[in-house]
Amino acid sequence: MNPASHQHCQSTANPDIAVVLPMREQVMGGRAGAVALNVAEYGESSAYRERLLVIGGADPGDFPLSYRQVTAIAGRFWRRTSERYADAVADAIGELGCPVVEMHNRAPLFRRLARRLDQRTSLCLYLHNDPQEMEGMGSPSERSVLLQRASLIYCLSSYIRDRFLHDTAGPP
């Protein structure tokens, strides 16, 4: 891993599940975003708590779960910051060897990690919002591609599930 790609690591030795937060998702106290609050709540009560590692771009502060902060790799200025963040996340996951990776709400991040990580890695996508209103999921063909690569897609509600599956090809 590029040493410039991470700043903080409070993590389990050999995590089995990497939970990837959106790049700018705040995780500290009163500033925590909805995704971080959801991850913290289910993670704290999970039977897999000791095997989870949350990866994000924000300072973890008092986040209650094992957390690794990554930042967009310096250099490569011609690429978007989100692409550099995805590469830093992929480097961290590759270094740790997590067999299961769960991403929250970001199809472009999911696609980039799918290209970078081994096909044996189980990639899961957790949707909190209407997918048809999100980047990389607006069209049925974009959502169908995600269905083909994802090991599992979690939807916060049946409404979100129905919106994701609307006009997609293949089995849900």
C-alpha cells in the first residue's frame, strides 16, 4: 500500500468484512452522516463486530467500530479525487485481504473496486437512497451491470428495492 494513502488506523488484525463509507461521510459525534450512523448501529450489535473494519475518508474521532482512514493518493492529479479515493480503498482492502466488501450508496466506487479487486472478493452494495436519482444508477442498464457483479445488494426499504429493479435485466 502507498504510505501516503492512509493517515489513521484503529483496526482489527485480520478483518473479514470491510465496510466502505462514501469519501466525505462524516463519522464523528454530532456531525455523523446517516450512512455512518447506520453502519455504527448495525455494526455495534452485529455478531461479526470483531471481524468488521470500516474504511472511510473522514477522521474517525470517537467512532465505535474498528476504522481505517484513507485519503486520496497524492499525485495522479489528472484523475478525480473520488477515483483516487477508490484506489486508496482498494489498496487497503488488498493489503488486508478482506474477502467481503460492503459499499454504501456509491455505484462509481463499487465499479472501480470491482475492477481493482479479485473476482473472488464478495462485493456488496448497500443502498440508502433512491437509486434512480444517484450517479451511476440512473438507467436500467447501469443497474443491471451492478446486479451482475454484486454478490448482494441491500436496500433500506422495499421502495428502494423496487426502484433499483425497475426495468433491469436478469433475476433480482
